[in-house]
Amino acid sequence: MTVLDGALLAGSALVLLGYLLVVRAGFRREFIWGVINLVPIVSLAFVLLHWRRARTGFLVSVMGLLVLGGALYGGADRTVEQTLDRFGVGVEIQMPVTRPWDVELPNQALIRRIEEEIGQPLEIAEYDPFAPVQPLPPASSFRLEADPAPVPRAYRTALPAELPRLEGARMRLVLGDGVVREGNLIATTPTSLYLQQVVMGGHVAFEYRRRDIQRMEVWDRVGAAPRLPPPAEVQPPSDEPDVIFEAD
């Protein structure tokens, strides 16, 4: 269970608990109010008319709605959709706000296709306003060749020892809480990895601690071996002693 799933359950539990407290307060006030409060929307009338009795349950429900809304905004809506889909209920939750990862790039499919055919990720060109303007090549010079056939590619497990040789490659990281992040590996340190990802139409480098990463995968040719560095060459010992200094 991820953090978002836990927040989703906690928010739902708080909403239900607050609702039950309002119903309980209604029955304590009068039996007819308890029956009325069994209808969630109508129970708001009891909250307005008898605020002191219903405020605890109402505030608990509001707190649960805030936690539930934060979980849905963070991506728990996919968990709800998948759970309902298992029961044969196809529901697509529409968020009232647009999240950064909901924005689809119009040329993402074309970029992936070109990367698969050329066998390497496309380089991100930095815009230089002072560089001389270069004319565009003719339209016929840019085309996707049908032959030879594209090399089949897939994600494979990346080893820590090969990370320095994977800079520029497409990586997929599975973090400890189950969150998946994809991007181009642009730098590595003994403690962190830096992925360049697309955010709101731009490119941003994010740091991921190695201790927080559960699994690393690289987009590579199917069946490709890990790109491990060659073993260090050991110089054979010399028979002649090293000369430290010469006496005159």
C-alpha cells in the first residue's frame, strides 16, 4: 500500500466517522432528526439548525474531505478507477483542476517512435537567442525509413555499476512507495540520480536519492547485456627497481 492509498483510506474513514457522529447527534436530539440525518445531503439542515450538537461530526467530515481531496489530486484516483474496474464498474474520475502529469504532449508518440528507430534518446537542444538562424532542411530530407526494421526495445533492470555509462539513456525508477518516475538520466553521484523529465511543456531535472529507489530500469535493446565498465588494468610488476634519486 502506497502513501496515497493510505491517505485515501484515512480520508474516507474520517468522512464516514463524521457522518455517523452527525447521525448519532440527530438521534440524541430527536428520533425524527436521526432518521432525517440518514440522508447525507439533508443532514446539512441539522448541522445548520443544531450546530453545537453536530459541529464535531461536521468538522471531522470536512477534515476527511480535505485528506481525500489531497489524495485524489496526488494520483489516488487511478487506484479508485482500478478498484472499481475489478468489479466491472468503469468509472473515469474527472478532476476539477489540471495536474502537471495530466498534460499530454502532442508529439510524445512521434518522439518515442523516432527514439526506437534510431536506438537512442533524442537530445534536448538548448535555445540560444544569439545563435545565427539556420535554415530548415527540405521536408523530404526528414522521414522515417521503413527498412531496416526497428530494433525491438524494452525496459531491463539497470545495475548500479553501469549507471555512469547510462547517462543520456531513458530510465524508469520505482521508488520505495511504489511511485514510478521516467526520464532521461543526465547525471549520477554516489548518493543520487538526476532525471530530466517533461513538466508543463518544459524540462526539469529531479534528484532521486539512491536509498529511496526500489528498482532501476533502462530502455535498451531486447537481450542487451549490462554496460559494465571493463575491469581495471593492473600493471605487471617491473623487475627493475624504481630509481628515487641519483648521486653525483
